[in-house]
Amino acid sequence: MLIASDEKAAGLQRLAEEQAAQRRAEIIARMTLLDAESIRPLRAIVEGTGTDSDRQKLTLIESELAALRVEMAGLLPKLKPMPVAEEPCD
């Protein structure tokens, strides 16, 4: 039956959207935590007391942040382009 199939597809779409929204929230929370974790080693480096451990910590944090940004980009809803009115420009 076509109606049941359409309803099932719509339900699966809603579930996928909810899961993506949940994952986006998790990513934002993790990114916020990583930003907070970067403060101490960054402050030490800026003050001139940073160690190799501080630099390694920042490198690891930035690597994870980069991976999260890529994942987040894949979870964003696909937007349809807005139509552009073709009015003459004077």
C-alpha cells in the first residue's frame, strides 16, 4: 500500500532528523568542553612558560575539533536555494 509506505518513509525521515539533531547537540557540547580544555595550555604558551606537553595538548584538541567540524557539516540540513527575483537594476 502506497500510503503506508509514504508514512513509513516520513517516519524514518523524522527519526533521522531527530538523530542528527541529537548528534549536533553532542558535538556542540564536546566542542565547548575542548575549548575550555585549551585555555590552560594556551595561556602557558602565551606567557612563555608553555612546554612541549602544552603544545601537544593543543594539537590534539585542534585535531579533534577539526574532525568534529567535518562531522557537523555533514549533519547540517541541506538548504534549498532561494529563488532570486529578476528585477532590473538601475
